[in-house]
Amino acid sequence: MLSGKRKAGYSTCPKDICNELNGSNLADLPNTPNTRIRGVGPYSLIKFRIADSGNKRGQSGGFRVYALTNITTEEIILLLVYPKNGKKKIESITDAYEKELVKEFIRERDQGLLVKLDLQHDLAAIEETQPIFRG
């Protein structure tokens, strides 16, 4: 999920994501300007920024997050998290890649490979989770 190693300066990412989303109203996320990309069945595909508490650049120097939200089930599914700066940065994501992220989610959901965590109760487990490295 995260395109980088914690050793490369992304150690605060899981906690930053949890802090940003904990207590957020999921119904408001897709309606934030420049956030909602498209509807995908019962989900909204969204993209948003999260500041990296490990640097002082604010959101512009932080992480980009692609996620699916389902306000009916109050779920947010993280599809991709990547830094905007640094060695593992990604400049932009194509429409084709966005579609592939959604297809991959559907495949993994149907195969029972997803892990469900509660932001309010599982923060320690989330912080300990090793990111999936994509090359």
C-alpha cells in the first residue's frame, strides 16, 4: 500500500492517516473540493492529502491517499498511499491505474484477503503493520 519503506522517512504515515481519519465524517469526505473522483457502486473513490508529521512541509509535502468510502457501512478502504516528495514519490496517477486499484480491491475482497481494523480501537496494531511494498 505505501510506496516506500519506513526506514526511508515514512515512519509516521500509519499514525498520520489514523489521526486524520479518526473521528472524520465519512459522508463529508467525498464532498470536499478536489477530493471525490468518481462513484464505484456503493463506494466513492476519493483522493486526499495527509500531512507528514515527520516533516514541516504540511500537506503538500505529505502523503497522497486513494481510498474507497462507503457511508452506508461507514467504511474507508485504503487503496494506495504514497509520498508526494522523496525517493519514492509518484507525480500522478492515471485513470487506468485508478481503475486497476479498484479491480484489485474487488479481487482481494472476494478472496477474503482484506484486513479490517477499527481506527478507534486498533491504532497500535495499525502502527505496527508493515506496509506492502510495491515497486
